[in-house]
Amino acid sequence: MFKLSHFLKKIMKGLRKAWTAGEKITIDESMIRYSGRAVCFVQYMPRKPIKHGIKVFAVCCAYTAVLLGFEVYVGTEQVETVNTAIAVVQRLIEDGKLDAAKGRTLYTDNWYTSVKLAQWLWEKKSWRFYGTNIVPTDKAAREDNDVPFHKLSKGALNTISRGWFREAVLEKLFEQSKCSVQCTTWKDRKQVMFLHT
């Protein structure tokens, strides 16, 4: 597996010489189909088209879907690196050689989306951030730097009609400048949220 990963990194290095990433970047997980027994870090992700396989974090150009960098997830017990959302995003940005450019926009899904990531991107990279499909937290599980809306109870969801929404703007004073982080929640078939700077 290491030889294949090393070979793919060389290909990515050559591709980056011929390709300049656009302003909009996206990060997500992907699955590589694998059904053998030689690899011990096979994952099961029921919502992916490939449910069993090797999980890969990938950073891509949002315009063309060209892969700019990737990292194979080998499990928490296999490696010493931290697998928090901010750490994964930082490693993918460095692997894709995107850390020098300012003014890009990053699009992510619910696993990466947080106010902390939006703050980190604005302070360290001067990047804008759009995160979708945030899973709302219960009142008891909320943290200080959490999104401003909590999870609505089933009773509250039943009383409001489809299309109901609320917006909140968090004014954050970051190191470089003041930045607004907006969070929107609405009811579709369930409660949906997204966050952006």
C-alpha cells in the first residue's frame, strides 16, 4: 500500500506542474473499492456508493473535479497523526500545494464544518468557507464555539411548516480583521443547516 501511495504522490506532483487550481476548492471523503484481506484498515461507510473499501480524504478543484491532493485514512491506531477536521484540512491544503494562495473558497460537508475551521481558514489562509449539512447538536452537548442553532425536538419540527428558516450572524474579531460567520437553518423534510463566512 505504501508503494502505491508513493507512486500516486509522484503522479500528483507532475499533475500540479501542469494544472493550476481554481479559486473554489472542495474537500470530502472518497472510497476505493477493496474486498481483500491484506489491508487491515478497510472502512464501512453505508452512505457512500462504494460501501466497503479504503477511505481517502481528497482535495479537488470545484470547477473541474481534478484531484489536487489526497490522504489515505489508515485508522486511528495505525498512525500518530491527529485526525481532527482542522488537521485533515491543513494536511490536504499542504499536500495540494494550495497554502501559498490567498482568497480561495473552501466547500465541505458536515464532518469538516465548524466555526473553528471557518476561523482557522480566515486567520491563517485568508480563505472563505462554506460548510453544508451541519448536524445540529442538542442543548446539553453544545460548546462555546458551536453554531448558534441547536437541534429542534420532534414536537417542535412537527409544529413548523416546510420552508421555515432562521439566520444568525456571528461577528468574530479574528487576528487579521473582523469576519462575519453566518449560519442558516431551515426545515425541509428534516432540519438542515449550513455555515459560511
